[in-house]
Amino acid sequence: MDVPVSVEHVQDMHDTVELSSKPIVRTTESPITPRYRIGEEPKNLYDRIEAFISRLSVRDNFWHSICSLIWLPLAFFSGIKMKEIEAKTFAAVLPFRRFNRNWYRAMAGGALLANSEIAGGMYVFGVCGGDYTVVCKHLDYKFLRPCMGPAVYRMTPRENIPALMQTGSEFNITLDLEVQQQGFRGEHNRRVGQCVATFHVTPKIQQKARLARRR
């Protein structure tokens, strides 16, 4: 049985066939790329102040003492200071003052132990600079004999710190610290302790990137 078809219906069917025969073109919009990478955003006022104070704290012993009084009182009252022994060779000197002595007029063991971490951290931070954070992970101290005078910490890194910095990632650095009693009137220094300290060094830009991901 034939069904009558109107002219308008035939025209609509013809237009539908023409539309379906045309190729489908899909437009892909390019994703919006951020202007800065995570952790590489322009420094705000807080970041600039923090970087300035970090550089100031390793400039000389005066500014190190001022910064220690605010953020690290133990280093300020103990009086520990960095000293250049030879070219590219530095040591930390802990004065024989009342704050560091015990009741029988020797250098307190707690002062020698605690300032080992401070001496090693000062050395690593001085080499890496203000763009890195330095945290002590492990400290092993061995007492050999009493210290009856100022203590000298001689630091020797096991790894090549500048080479590790070039990788751009966080790393661990191990220091061998030889603790000596400073000799009096031309006498040779006498070894009073040995210490091994491991520090974890992280670029501040990497820490900033981690915080941005957590948010």
C-alpha cells in the first residue's frame, strides 16, 4: 500500500542526507598553559625578605650573630663563629665561656654535641647559599677526652657539594667533623671528639612547588 508523501517531506529528507554526507570537523582548543611553572612564580615580598635575610646571615660573623639571636639563641649565647683557616678551608670556633662550661670548668658535653650540628649546618648553608634549606638528619658524636679550652670544629664533606647543587634536586651531604681543643701559646691542637653529621639539603623552589601541589 502506497503512502502519499508530500513535497515538503521529500525536501526535508534531501536536506538531511546532504548534512549527513558532509565530513564532521572537530575543533580542538589548545589548553591554557600557565604563565609560570609550579614553584617558579615571581617572588613576593615575603620571599624577597627571606632571601635577603638568608644572604645576610652568611655574610659575616656580625650579621650571623644578629640573626642567631632571633632565630637560633643557642648559637648566639654559645658564641660559635666561622673562621677561615686556609684557602677554601673553614672551621668553627666555640669559645670557652661560662655558658659552655660545666661545674668542673671543662667544656660541657652538651655544648660540644649541640654545636656540632650548628657548625656543620653553618658550613653547608654557607656553601649552598640562601636558596636552600638545610636540616640535620643524623648526628653521631664520639667523646675522646675532656676539652679544657676553646673548641675548633674542622669540617670535611664526603660528597662534592657544588656537583650535587647542579642537579637541581634535593640531596644528602655527610660531614666528618674533627673536634679539637685549641692550643695555648703556640701549642698544637688536641683532638677531643669526632662527629659524623648528615644534612638534607632542599632547594626552596622545590619546597614551594610541593606546597603548591598540596593546595
